[in-house]
Amino acid sequence: MQVHTGAPVLQWGPDKNYSDRERWICIYPAYINSKKTLAQGRKIAKEKCVENPTHQEIRDVLIAAGLKVGVENKLYSRERSKELLYRGRIRIQLKNDDGSLFNHEFPTRESIMFHLGEMIPKLKSRQNKGAGEQPPQNSGTGKGKGKGKSRR
């Protein structure tokens, strides 16, 4: 006999309300990753994307914007790496039960992705990373590797 202790897995159906999690929209970090190509899952223009966003950053920005957010431990199907850094699917409530917008600033999933691309670089965690890193400097005289004896 098999015992299932977790919450029941609910399937999507047209009779579900907009407030049910199954009807919320899904956003993966790959959708707004500037390092990805369109074939690898990027959904918006590179100029409006962020370099390697995480689900925690996306969640923080969306909660600050006043949206209802849920995080699921899912992996994007086109993601090659199985590391924890790349895991996470964010669910967002877009509409109320009566079909009206939950937040009038975000009528579509694209508007949410554009907002994420704009706000994630402004996070304190992102700004601290840039201050600590310095570009590598070449201390050499710039001589390249010359021709030498070839090995036999």
C-alpha cells in the first residue's frame, strides 16, 4: 500500500479559478537570461535581459512589486545544467477570479519579464557583486608566443 503524505497534485482545468495556482503564469529564469539564445529559451530581447538571474532574485522583485508569487522546485526543460542554481519555476497570479487584472501595471507576462529585466540589476545583491570584481590587467609587455622549434 502506497501512502502519499504531500499535497495532492492538481491538474489544470478550464473550470479552475484564476486564483488557483494551476492558473497562474509560469516564468523560468531562462526566459530573461541574456546568456541564453532564443533557441535555449530566452523570451525577450537581449538588451532587456539580465545576466544569469536566479529564482530568488525574481521572487524578491515580484514580491516588492506587489504580486502574488509562488516558487516551485522545477527545472526548465531546455536547461542543460541540473545544478540547484538553475532550478526554480516562479508562478505569478495575473488575474483575479472575475477575470480582471490582479495588478494593472502588469497586464501580460511580457510586461512582467520587462519589469524583471529592469529591476534585477538594481538589487543590492547585484550591485555588491560588481564593486568587488575588477577586470584583469595584463602586467606583461605584450609579447606574444614566438615561433620556436617544432616538436618531433
